[in-house]
Amino acid sequence: MANGGGGGGGSSSGDGGGGGGSSLRMSSNIHANHLSLDASSSSSSSSSSSSSSSSSSSSSSSVHEPKMDALIIPVTMEVPCDSRGQRMWWAFLASSMVTFFGGLFIILLWRTLKYLWTVCCHCGGKTKEAQKINNGSSQADGTLKPVDEKEEAVAAEVGWMTSVKDWAGVMISAQTLTGRVLVVLVFALSIGALVIYFIDSSNPIESCQNFYRDFTLQIDMAFNVFFLLYFGLRFIAANDKLWFWLEVNSVVDFFTVPPVFVSVYLNRSWLGLRFLRALRLIQFSEILQFLNILKTSNSIKLVNLLSIFISTWLTAAGFIHLVENSGDPWENFQNNQALTYWECVYLLMVTMSTVGYGDVYAKTTLGRLFMVFFILGGLAMFASYVPEIIELIGNRKKYGGSYSAVSGRKHIVVCGHITLESVSNFLKDFLHKDRDDVNVEIVFLHNISPNLELEALFKRHFTQVEFYQGSVLNPHDLARVKIESADACLILANKYCADPDAEDASNIMRVISIKNYHPRIRIITQMLQYHNKAHLLNIPSWNWKEGDDAICLAELKLGFIAQSCLAQGLSTMLANLFSMRSFIKIEEDTWQKYYLEGVSNEMYTEYLSSAFVGLSFPTVCELCFVKLKLLMIAIEYKSANRESRSRKRILINPGNHLKIQEGTLGFFIASDAKEVKRAFFYCKACHDDITDPKRIKKCGCKRLIYSKMSIYKRMRRACCFDCGRSERDCSCMSGRVRGNVDTLERAFPLSSVSVNDCSTSFRAFEDEQPSTLSPKKKQRNGGMRNSPSSSPKLMRHDPLLIPGNDQIDNMDSNVKKYDSTGMFHWCAPKEIEKVILTRSEAAMTVLSGHVVVCIFGDVSSALIGLRNLVMPLRASNFHYHELKHIVFVGSIEYLKREWETLHNFPKVSILPGTPLSRADLRAVNINLCDMCVILSANQNNIDDTSLQDKECILASLNIKSMQFDDSIGVLQANSQGFTPPGMDRSSPDNSPVHGMLRQPSITTGVNIPIITELVNDTNVQFLDQDDDDDPDTELYLTQPFACGTAFAVSVLDSLMSATYFNDNILTLIRTLVTGGATPELEALIAEENALRGGYSTPQTLANRDRCRVAQLALLDGPFADLGDGGCYGDLFCKALKTYNMLCFGIYRLRDAHLSTPSQCTKRYVITNPPYEFELVPTDLIFCLMQFDHNAGQSRASLSHSSHSSQSSSKKSSSVHSIPSTANRQNRPKSRESRDKQKKEMVYR
């Protein structure tokens, strides 16, 4: 080898010829490319070449084989920067090592000197301090002045250094905009330097490069100058210089920045340790957090794992690339192999994963040694990081995107209790085909991903439904669903939760969060407990005038049940009205056929045509029913009074004193929204002679009227707000304006209208004609004895004529009979002990026509809010003697908790016991009650849904199986002031409305009217043993629900979508079922949690004049002639014209369609039958009747004088004894006289 080297050297020094010269040039090229051969190896190569030129061909071929191997290595034609071809890698490495260890030595030396100086100064300081203490009193102030000046100079120097340090810290802390820009820029330049390394990795490890010609070296130099400046800022800002010097980022700078300056000086480049720039990727998550891109913990963790894994992978690949392409130094770099950087990346991946294909492997000793240690850490990292990364990626929210609003299409956000049942019920009603085209997209937001069934439901409605996983309590999630541009936000409640108060608190927090994010968003939320509605009023941005609504399920549920106590079956009818049901046609003549025809009706609103302006409400109602086949039950009325002209009220069957105004909104019962359009399109000129209501469509003259009718002509239809008179009669308008109005009236004659103030028009109406409902009231039904204090000539109790009635005025000024709003009967608070009845006391009390409430609950049960059940039964549009006595049968511990909200209501008694005890039920005369209500407060405490209603079902079956004797006989029921058939029918003072048909005597519990509350809809199959309902049948198709004997809270789910499309629907339903609860009353209850008594004033007494639901009997009375084969339309028109009663349904015996008589007393509901529907004598007609001012006058003194004594007597509150003989003698003796009086009353 030495000889070869010598020969090579001699040949190399000469010119060389032939093969020798060629061999020398090839060797020089190889040196220029790799710089891996020194001078001795070059001489050896030349000597081998020279000897091969004089040998034989066989030996020559063997010598040429190494040449072919050398040609595989990439060759560059650049001129070598050193003629000797020496490698300078040590210079680059030395610059980094000197910088690192030199700086480390300086820092340690500085710390050592500082420590020694501090120790010395500490000892000297103690000596000087002792001298100061000893000589302080004797020294003058001037002797200490040089010392103070020195201390001030040191303090000034420390202050300057602190300022610079703080400035540097702010620059690199990313707390300011400049700092964030600098941090992001450093990271971006680090990635740029890494990219330059990737580009240079395709070149040899060490090569000659001219700084002025190499563009990548210039860019890399600029980057590293910036890194050097940033390193200086970091060094100044560091509190601990030693730890800063040992940081990863500092080590990266040490081994990447100095070699660049060495490259410029030596005109050569060494790839070296520039791969360490990949370690900067570890800060990638921090940079993204600075830019506010990463916000969630999962995303931050995922980016952290990925950045650590990738930076470690790339850094290790760079080291393998360096040592494999360079070779081992102790092997004189002879064992190198040409590997690209990306082949090394591949090698590291198969090594970490322990796959090891063997196609690429390390040949150098350094490479193999590094692989031994790397495989330990790499395998651990691969085994821990990769599964976690996959888990985080796999667990990324499938529904974690953001909603993209579609132009021209509204969207709503639905949140809260999102389950398969609640969502399916909501979508079934919201997307029902009977509605107009619903161009609304539904966005569900819930923090739990949907299960497979719910996901399938979303996919079936994918064109209109989207689901996003998140919480409305998180503002980020609210921004994802674009809550600020949503048309409304609907919050669903869990009706079956064990703790209703906790569920309401959760929904209230959702409302607070949404209102805090966007105060003007409209929110419709479900609430379980009535008393929790008060908390919504505490939210500043909650405004029911702007559309915010709270649907209290307990309030409405108990309100529906209370209305069934007044008119059995009404709960079923109202529940079907606001639920969207498709029409199911049945050909067979069964009760289901007529029931389902009524079920297809819903409640809609539409503005009335100008053709109705000026007509009275009964006239418009009759015209709509007869001609348009529509049933209008209420209007939205805006009073002309200056005090209340800005407030709109919903008036239900207001009577003939009120005239229709321009732009009046009507409430209709119809089967389709398109049918209701007839009320808007109707034109007297175009549609008067049309008999088919389907042909009533928009006509041309309607546009002409709207386009040419001036504002003054519209003003003529309203009252003058200043003088209270019509525009033609008032003096407020100028002559010119009045002349223009007259001119326009002659040009476009329309029906004249005179809509005066309610009090004015009603007063004029009362002066013109007496009440046709009750011409003269003497003694009502003979049910109560005459009282010495009663006056037979007591004036009519008209709230608008109160000032002229001295007797009533004096009575009202001394006794508080109603609450402060005048909407409910009120009494002074009573102690619960005064209303408790023992079993013997209850048995001795002849209760009749009362309401028995069977309640299951204990001291730990959630309150169901019995006040919502009692309030509708104590509405002020009933006279005091018409109030049904309420008897609660249940646990006294539970009722004590409810009593605080009940102690202001009259005629309430409690029988401690259990509804399962037949002795308790017999004691309260359950066979003589008007209604038995079965409730339970323990339903949601049971996990098994099939057992949730076990107490209510057992109580219902227990009552139905009871048997009664006939010893009591027939007692007269005074419910609602109605007269049962066979009792005093011929009295001329009786109302034409009769009560529910009562059997001569109830001998079996099956005939007792019962309504049972259920939680689980499927449990309805257990109530009636004689029905054939399938367990999978929907609730509204079952016999108990159709008959009004069962009610489930699930039917109230439809109110959410109904309220969204028309918030007036909820107001109307609430007005009907609550007895007149208003937002003002809710605010009052929120303040005191109790009704406040008030003295009667004309304003509060006027609130009594409102409509109420009743049932009209056809077996006897003024409508008996229509009961046998008459048409429902004739009955509708007669009742409306004669008594201002609005009929809207029938409560018919289940087997009335059968030709053979049946003993079954069950009835079912028929909603809004057609005009030609045939009536039967046993039908009961649902109607809205006016308030009868005269009904209670003959009993006013007796009723209210005994009102104050109710609290002291537990047994006298509802003792309805059998009428006396004296009262019976006042009745007409013959059938002919009764018929004669009925005719006089009807046609008067």
C-alpha cells in the first residue's frame, strides 16, 4: 500500500501520459465530487493505473473493474477549492463546539466570580453596617454622601439593564403584536432554512461553493443572521443564562449558525448538522396557539404529538444521512454509501416500526451504533405516539364543523334534550305537509354525538336537518351554528327527568348563555315547573314582546286537565288542534271515522279581508263557517283607547258589540293552511255568488282597492284617539282632510264601519237590547235557598256600569273577592288545618258536582304545581256559586308543600289518605263528582318506563271496579250553573246551556268521569280493558285519548313548532286553558309566589267579561228540536245568532252510530264537524259562551257574604243539599208551559 502510494505520487507530479493521465483526471474528479480521498490514496490510484497500461488484456480488465465502481458515485465538474482535495468538516464542527463550550465556560466563570464577589461583599457589608450603627449618631450627613452617590449609580445601572431586559422579553414573549410577528417570523424562517437543507441534501456532504454565486447560500446566510439577532434578544431576556445556553433552541443555533459563517470564509459548504433545524417543529403548536388557530385541548395535543414525532423523525434521518454519506473517520471515510435524505427517512420509519425490510440499512459503524440507541427510543415513541395520534384523529368530532348559512333560507337552532323520541316528534310536526312550504333549515346542537338510530333520522331529513356536536354554553359552538343569524333558538326539555328543577335550571342557563352571546335572538324554551318561569324574567334581554316564549309543560298540562273538569274531552280536542295530523280516511261507519275527520283540523291564523271590515264578530264568524267552510274562534284586537292602543289583545268570541277593523288577524280551525287563505282573499263583489269555497281565490279588484285607497279612508275606519269619536263626527280633522275623505268614499264606496271604543260600543249595545242569554235572572236552578240578605231586584252585574250600581259598589269596596288583576276568585289565606276533612266529616258532607283530585306523592316527591290545576277552576268569568268544589285526596305531607300556592283559592278541601283506598273515595262521594283527576308526583323516579304510570293506572282501575248503591238518588249538579236533564228544565230563567248528561244514579265506577295523567304513552293500553288498541298505536289514535279520559304530556311537544310559526297560537292556547293568565300576572307571581287580593274596580271587573268553554246538551232545552236529526250547521248559526255562543265540536257517545241501543257511556271528540253533519239527541256540543252578568246577582249577597266564613267552616263550602219543596213549587207544572217559555226566550 505504501509503495502504491509512492508510485502514485510520482506519477501525479509529472504530466503523465495515456492511461496514467486519464486515470489522474478521473481521480481528481472523484476528489472534487466527494473530497473523500487524500493525497496518498490519489497516488495509489495513479500507480495502479500506470502499471495496468503495460500488462496483458486479461490483467487489464481486472484492473478496470474498480473504475467502473467509481463511476457510480456522482461526479461534479466544479474546480476543487483545494488542489490537494482535503476535507474541512472539522472546521465547521469546531466552530460550533468552540461557540458552545466557550460560552458555557464564560457563563460558569462569571457565575463563579459573581458568587465570590457576593460572598466578599456580604462580609464587608456586615462590617460597614456595624460601623454605621455604632457611629451613626456622631457622624454628620456629609460623610455619607459619597456612599449614597455610589449606591444611586449602581441603582441607575441596574434600572437601565432591567429596562433592556424587559424590552427584550416583550419582543420575544408574543404578548404584543410585534412579539407575535417576531415569533412567527422566526419559526417561518426556521422552516425555510430546513427547506434549504432538503434542497442541499441532494448535493455532496461537503462541496465547494462560491458565496457570491450560490443563491441558496446567500438566503441561508440571511436567515442565520436573523437567527443570530433573535438569539441575542433571547439571551438578554433570559433570567437564567446557564439554562438558556442548554436549551434545545440554543443548541440548534450553536450547530447551525456558526457553520454558515465558516462556509463564507472557506468558500465551501458542509451539510453537517443543519438538520437540527427540524427540531424547531416542536414549537408548531405554540405558534398556532399564538395565531388563535388552536383552541381546543384535543387539537393542541394532536399537533404537539405530530410535531414531536415528525421533528424527531426528520432529525434522526438527517444524522443517518450525514454519517452514511461521510463514512467512519477511523476508517478514513472509506466505508461510506450514497443514500439520499429521503431514503434515510424511509430507513428510520421502518426501523421505528420494527418492520425492517432490509432493502436499506446502515453500513457505517456510527450509523449502526446510532440505530441501536435510536430503535429503543424510536420504538417507544412509535408505540405510544402513533396510537394516541390515531385515537385523536379518529375521535375528532364527526359533527364538529360549522354551519354555512344559505342565502335566502332561514335556519333555527334546536338544543337541549336531543333524543330520538324528542327529535322525531319535533320533526314530524315541524316538517308536516299541511304547513306551507317550510323553507327553514333545522340545526341541532348537542354535546353528545347521536346514536345510530338518531343518525339515521338525520340522514332521512338531510336536506333540511343538520347536526353539530357542541354546547350552547360554549360561545365557540354558538358561533359555529351561526346563532347570530338564526331565526330562532328552540330549547327542548327532558319531560321524564327525575329532578324537574335541575332540568329547568339547565335550560335557564342555556337561555342565559344564548342571550349573552346574542341578546336579540328569539328563544322558545320548554319549562317543566311553573315557578321556574319567574327566573327567565331576571334575564335582562328576555322580552316576550319580541317573541321570546316559555312553554311551561306543567302549566299547560294541568290547565288542559282543568278544562276537562269543566267540559270533558276538551283536553283531547285542544291537543289535536295545535298538533299537525294527516287525514286518515276510514270508509267504515265507526266512531274512529268521525274522530279522525276532526283530528285533521289544526289552528291557523290569517288576516281578514277588507270585505269583513265593519261587520260584527258573530256575523263574520257565521259567514266564514257557512260560505268559506272555516271556523273562526278569535281575533287579535287593537284597542282604540289612547291608553291601550299600542297593545294588542287576543279576544276569544268577543260578541256582537265588537266590529272588525282593517288588518284584523283571525284565528281559524281548518284542515289546511291553504283553506285559511280564503278569509284573506274573500271579496263580496267577486265571491258573493260562489258556492264552492275552493273557487275563492285572489281577485283583481282586491289589488285596486289596496292601491287606490288612501290613508285617510283607512283612518275613517278607526276611532279618533283624541276625542273618542268617529272621524266623521270629530272636530279634530280639518275641513280639507274631511272633504278628501268624502271624495274618496264616493269614488270607492266600501262598507261603512264604526269601530268605537269597546266601552262606548258595548254601552250602546247594552242600551239598545237586553241580554238574550239571560233575560231576567231570579233564582238559579233552585239549587240554593233564598237568603234574607239577597235582593230580588238587584241590578245587572255589568262591570262597565258599576259606577251606577251603589249596592255592588259598596260591596266591592269592602270585600276582596278577586285577585289584583281581576282574573281569578280570591280569598284570604287559610291555614291547611282548616280545610282538612276527616273521613267521617267528608262522608257526612253531601258533596255533589265537585272535582276529586287523586294525587300520589310524598315528602320527597317533586312538586307538580297544583296551582295550575286550581287556577282555571277559579277563573273570575265564573260566578262564585258556579265554582266547583275541589277535594284533594292524597298524602298530607305532600299537600302541605303545595298548600302555599293554594291557600288563596276558595272552595278547596283536603282528605288525607290514599287514592287506592275505596273508603276514602266513597267518603268524598266520588260517584257524584263531575270529574275525577288522577295525578302522580312519583312518575319520574322510576327507571323502568313501563312502571312509571303504575300508581295512576291502579287508581283508575280501582275506581272503575267500584260498585255503588242507589240510596242517594239523583242530586242536582250545579256545575257551571247548568241544569241536568230532568231537574227543573222548564225554568224560564235557565240558561240554554245544559250540563253533561248524568245517569239517574251511578252504580258502577265505569260511569264515573275520569281523566288520568300518563307519562309513558304506551301505558294507555292498560286504562281501558274493552278496547282493542295495539301497543304500537300512536297516543292520539287510542280510545282513552279520543274519549278524553287520558292525557300525556308528550302531546305538548307540538307546541314548540306551532309557537315558532305563530306565537299567537301559544297565547291563544294559554288563554283558553289557564283561565286568563297574563304576563303581568306571571310577573306578580314571580315577585310574591302567590296571588294578591285586590278591591274591585271597573277595570278589574271588566276582566271578568271574557269567554269560557261549556257544553251544550241537545236532549232538552231550546236546541232540542235540532238534536234529533238536525244539521250541525243550523245549530251553529242558531246558537251564534241567538246567544252569541260559538260551537266548535261535539262530544258524542261512542256507540251512537249503532242502530241498537248500547249501555256504553263512553264519549269521543269530534272537532269542527261540517255544516251538514247530522246530530243525535245525546250529543254534547262544545261551545264558547259569553260571560253572563246576571247569572250571579240573585246569589251575590249570599255567595259573597258566606265567602268570608269559608275559612272557619270546613264543611259548609260546597254542601249542595236537595232543593226544598218551596223551590220546587216555583217550577212550571206542564210541558206546554216550558216549551212556551223556551220559544219566548229564543225568539225574543
